Amino acid sequence: VAITRARYSVGIVFDYDEAAGERGLGHLVEHLVCKNFEDLWSEYDSKKVRWNAYTSTSKIVFYMTGLDRYISYYKEDFLERVIGGLKADKDAFNKERKIVIEEYLDNFASPESAHYYNLGRYLFSDYGAIGSKTDIDNFKYSNVVDFYDKYMRYPVRIINVSKNSSFGGGMGDLFGGAVQLR
């Protein structure tokens, strides 16, 4: 018996640039946006829909992958939750900021990785997606709200690889009748 299953994906890409005082803000906002669909994590898991997000030095990407019937069912709601506004409150902000600081410290746990990060900072003023601990320590809730509103209301790309490549009325409504990218 042979079974072939096609897996499909949908993803959203945001471009941004962090200045001094904002280093690590994109990564923190990525964590907070994931709270927008936290209520669906177990449902996604039961359908074997895998989702994740990552932050690089210039992009924040949210994606999900799974069988076409589930991706087609969930994709519009997933996209709306990512671009429909930041739902996390100040308590969630404080909790996630602590997690991001732990991730920051993990990146400096070994001498090799600490040397790598510090060399990039010294030679190129490149703090990477992990940012600056001083900046992260000083972030306020208003900073994440402002960052979200500035960079994440309109994705630069929506990638939809599935049999059903259309979006229903909800996405059209979000973008004035058609999926438009800036």
C-alpha cells in the first residue's frame, strides 16, 4: 500500500529595519503576534497543521503547512490574525519580553556564539535578529504597538502554495477588494 500526501504552505512576509533602540523589537513582536492565534494551536496540532514564525535581520515570516484541505480551511483566518492587529496585552508583553531575553542569553551561552555575535557587532554594527539586551530591557508596550502598526499592517508578500490559491471575501475586504501588496 502506498499513500502520497501533498503538503501545502501559506506564509506572510514583512520587511523592516531596526535602528538603535529598536534592536530585537521585530523578534519580540513576532512572539506577540503568535499570541493572536494561540487559541488554535491545539486545533492545528490535531489536524497536523504545522505553523511557525521566524525573524531575520530584515524580515519577519509567519507560515503554516499541512494537507491542502486544512490549509485551505485555516489560511484566511491565520492571515487575518497575523495582520488584523496586535491582540497581546501588557501582561503578555512582559512575559514574552522575558522569553526573548532568555533566548538572547542562550545565543551568548557558548564562547563561540558570543564571539560570533560580538564580532558582527564590532565590525559591522550588526546585532542580528536577536537584537541588543539593553534595547530589549528598555522596550515599552507602546514600542511594540508602534512597530506593529508601522511594519506589520500590510505584508510585502503572501505566499500561497495550494490547490486552492484564492482567498475568500475576508482577505479581499482587508485589502480593499483584492490582495494587494505594498
